[in-house]
Amino acid sequence: MNQEEFVENAKKQLETWQAEVKKMQAEIEKLQAKGQEHLKAQLDQIEEQRKAAQSQLEQIGQANMEAWQEMQSGFQEAWKAMEKGMSEARKKYSDD
């Protein structure tokens, strides 16, 4: 996968996560009335991870070939953390 394809695929996934986060944020308003404030804190953390991944992706998109290959590894670690956070949030929402 070349740099352009990598960036395009990552952008699409970030957009998907953004839509999912927005949906969860709307649900939080309903849940807060039921004493589920802990979910908001978790979602806030996920949003921060998403923003960090977005920032890294923008840097990768502007990097030269050597730099982007080095940055790709760091981005993939952030990506794994984001996937884990989203998975945990999904479980919480389906459990509550």
C-alpha cells in the first residue's frame, strides 16, 4: 500500500469513527439522566484518541517517503488504541 492509499483508507476509517462517536454522544445525553456519566468520560477519551490519530494522519499526508514510513509505525499504534477504545465503548453501550 502506498502513502496515498494508506492516507485515504485511514481517512475513511476516521470518518466512520467520527460518525459513531457522534451517535454515542447523542446517546450520552439520554444516559446521563440515568446516572451513566462514566460513559461520557470514556467517550471523551476516545474522541481525544481520534483527534490525535487525525493529526498524525495529516502529518503523514504531508511527509516525504522516508518520513512517512517512520511515522506509519506510530500511527498504527495510535490506530490500535483507537480500535480498542471503540470496541470497549461498543461493549459498554450494548451492556447498559
